[in-house]
Amino acid sequence: MTKEKMKHIVRTVLLLVAVFGYTTGFVPGLTHAEPTTAVKLQLVIGEITAKTGDAVQLPVTLQNPSHNIASYNLQLDYNPASIEVLAITPTYGDSTPACESSQNGCFQSNINNTQGWVRAIWVDSTGGNRMLSSTQQLFTIQVKIKGIAMDGKAFTVDSDNPEHLNLTGVDEKVSYPAEIKGGRITLSQSGSTSSGDGSANIPVQVPAQPVPTNVRVVLDGKEQQNMATANISKVNGREIITISVDNDKVIHQIANGTMNTLLLPVSTTSEEVVGVLNGQLLKEMQNKAAKVEIQTDRATYTLPAVQIGIDDLSRKLGQDVSLKDILINVKISEASDESTKAAQTKAAAGHMSLIVRPVNFEVEAKYKDKKVSVTQFTDYVERSITLPDEVDPDKITTGVVVGKDGELSHVPTQIVKKDGRYYAVINSLTNSTYAVVWNPKTFTDTIKHWSRSDVENLASRLVIQGVGPDQFDPDRNITRAEFVSIVLRSLGIHQSSTSIVSFKDVKASDWFADEVNTGVSYQLIKGYDNGTFKPNGLLTRAEAMTILDRAFAIVKIDKVTQDIEANQLLADYKDSAALEPWAKYAAASAIKLGIVKGTNGQLNPRGEITRAQTAAIMNRFLIKSELINE
């Protein structure tokens, strides 16, 4: 078979799979090949003892082939009342559209849990240079044990049907007979799970022996070959896929050019996905201002290398530790049942709807038995949660961080559409557990008020609160402590600072004590020279603009810093001379960005700011920062 003909076959296979979802009988010359009288090849399906409800991995292996195999197509049949097939993962072969150029050939598979079959096909896309010539694990089948009508073998093959079993050499007109061994799943009564043939089957119980498999790695949009492997394991009933990057290969790529993004895409139903790279690679990525991105069906985590802070982690793990010996684990995982239930309870109590199950985002550095978690970042880090197809994107108000006891708090969120799917894109300064809620909010006293849209948007996002169940009191002036609290909630900053700031008029028991301490730690506010903060004092518009000006540093918005530009921006306002020097640039920046507009040609910098005005400027601030939708 020529290489060009093999490429034609590969393209035909991919087209048939894409159009019909069919993976057997793909080329007439293959499915109707003349049988030989050679010794039968052996395909071995793993066997295991497991309990009802367990999820297990069964390998399918070609044993000691007596002929070189250039292609195979295989259908395994099963009773869908007994087991459910969750996934087919190739151990040898590339399942992406770019498989034509893969050194391991093209692999495609299909699952039908209604009729009870899985189909797998593989073709040596090199035209004969990468044929199967020795024992090789072909793929693994991930199944869940239902246990109903479990009798005999879990998997069977109709070996007399060439559309169900066919292995050929480089001459596609010759097929080789094969016999199938194994494929039995035995129900355990004792609760133990074991493999019957010594193969690496993966039960739910811990610890589980991982099954290595090649995974995709994409550098700056270009898929790379053999740059990572994945292990599947079970811990406390949760399936974990761990992707281990080949650090040296990626570092070599970086040395040969620029790199912006290291993408690890994983399509899986597993509860947890972990991307693993070492400190040396992270340092190289940091030097290139690159980022690592873990992409799953559930969520995507985009993390600039500099935000992980390898130098700080190295100091915490030990000065003498080599960077290549530090493992960095970037995790996306489904929240536990307990955490999910707590979030649902809080959502219901607040008359909110929890749209998706909460998702954990974590970063951890590890050296031997010592671990350090990365919980806070200096800049916003983006993560997105995939919205279910049945969810109306217009009925999503915001992403939330799930705190202690399921408490839900706002984090800046945009709803975006990409490739026909909707995502909640969340920007946060911390690692935590996140979810998405629908929380429409209205107030009777803002229905005809100019601020209605701003007030309702921020109230629905849990940024501002009413003074009663359906009252907002929009024209009431706001205190300094209240304003700081709203700014922090707008930015998605909720944790207390680690240090306690001493103000004479702020007690630890005050409701705003944490907010004041956090505001100071983020350099948003300062006290007075006499050591007070005046938390209950009313806030002027100039003071509000000054606090916003400091918040620009957090969201990375350029500010006005020159007198010429500031004077030009302020010239249109009759009372600009009333601005104190300390508020001049802040006011000019707010005007330039359209956050403050003034009234009747006046800024009224010494006037006290109202609750409605606060809602308006914070809503504009978040939109201008591209943290929420317009």
C-alpha cells in the first residue's frame, strides 16, 4: 500500500466517522479482505472483579502478533443493562483531525450505550512505517458497573463478521484471523476490586494503579506529539486524570523560539483534572511571559506563569531545592457533594438559582512530602465555566465564589459565546471554588429612577444591597465604610487581610472591620493624620473618585498622570477649580473613562455621593475594565 493511498484511506475514515459516526467497514478493500490460514492473532480484553457502581478501566491489547498490522477495526458488544461505557482512550494512535501526520497513526472510536456496542478503528497513517509488530496496548475502555443481568463476559466480539473484527497488513487485501480473550467482569460481594489478568484496570477504590495514555499538548495553537502522558486513578471514589508534561521537550521548544501558551485540552467526564509541570519549566515560561491553560469539558483555567510565583514557592519549599524537582499541580475539579449542597442551600435562602455545580480551581507546589498552595494572585486570573446547553444565557447574572458554609459572593463575570457554546468567564484574584447563579433583583423605589439599570445589575450581582426586601433608597448618601465595601465586592475581593490596621475608630467587632483592613491592604484607602478612618462619615464625590483611581491599578487601566491632559479634561466643568490637588488626576481619569459624567456641567467634587451614584459609577467601572458585560 502506498503512502498516498494510506492517506486517502485515513481521510475516508475520518469523513465516515464525522458524517455517519460509523467506524467499521470504512474501505471496501479492508472489510472484504481475503482471510489467511495463518496462526490466529490474539486480542486480549482486561478482566476485573468489581462492585456495582464502580468505574473501572479495561485495557485492550494486541498480544505477540505473528504479522505486522497496518490497520484494525473492532466492535465490542455488551449488555447496556449491565455496564455503561464512559470513554474510549487510545493508548496507541492519535484521535485528532491532525492524525494524518502522527507517528502513531489515526485512531477513532464510537460508543452506543443504547444498543450496547463500542467501535474502534486504527490505521497506520505512514503507509507501513509504524505498523504494530509487537505486544501493544491499543486502547482502554472506561466503564461503570450497573450490575443488572451481569452474566458471562461483559464484552464479546462477533469474530465471524469482518465489520466487527478485521486486522490487515500493509496489503489491505489480506486480513489476519484473530481470537478474543478476556472481557469478563465479575461482580464482587465482598467489596474488593481486583484484576484477573494482572493488567492495569482502574477501580474506584484507593489506591488505584494508573493507566498511562498519550494526551494532547498545544503550544501557541500548534499540536505537539508525545509531549505529555495521562494517568487515570481513583481517590475516595473520585476519578482523577493527571497530565504530566514532558518538561524537557517543552523547554527545548521554548529555547528554539517564543511561546505564549501551553494548552492541555482534556475531554473527560472525570471529576478532577490535574496538569503537572516542574519548576524549571515554569521559570522558563515566566521568563517568556507565557501562560499555562488547562481545558476540560467542565471548565478552563488560564494561568500566567508569573502569577504562580515559582521564586516564592521555591523559598517556601527550601532554598536548596532544585527547580526541576518542584512539581506544580494545576487542578480543575468538581466540587464535593457537601460543598455543592451547602451552596445550593445558600442560593435557595437568597432566592437564587445555582446554574452549575461548583468547580474548584487550585494550584499547588510540591517537593517530596512538603506542599505549598497558591491561593492569591497579584493580577486577575481568568477561568471559565461551561454553561449547560439547556441554560438560557440571558438568565445568568454572575459567577460567584463559594465560601465557608456555602456562602456565595460576587466575582466579576462575563457571559461569552464561543463556537456555539456559552461560557461564564470569571476573573478573580484568588483560587477557590466557583459557581454561576441566576439572581434577578428589582426595587420598588428605583422603577422610575434614573439609576434603575445600574442598581438592578449590581444588586443582581450581589454587589449592592437594599435597605429592605424591595427598597433601595437610591438618594440616600453613602458612608465611607459602605463605599469601600461596595468597591471590594465589585472587584471580587472578599478575604480579610492578614494584618490588622489600627484605626482609633474601627473596632474588631464592627461589621466593616474586615472591609477596612482589606481596603487598606489593597491600598484603596488611607486613614486621616489623627489615626482615624471615620467609617460612618459621609463620602464626597472627590473622595470616591480618588478611591476609584487607586482601584485602576488593580484592574490595570491607564490613568491620567500629566497636567496638560488633566487640565483639558477638566476644562469643560465649571467647578473644576473646587477640586483639591490630591483629587485632580483621579477626577480627570474618571472623566476620560466615562465613569463620572457630572451634572449640568458641574462635577460637584465636595458634594456627598449617593447610593444611586455609587451604583452608576461602579457599574461603569466594571464595564470599562471589561470585567462584566455591557
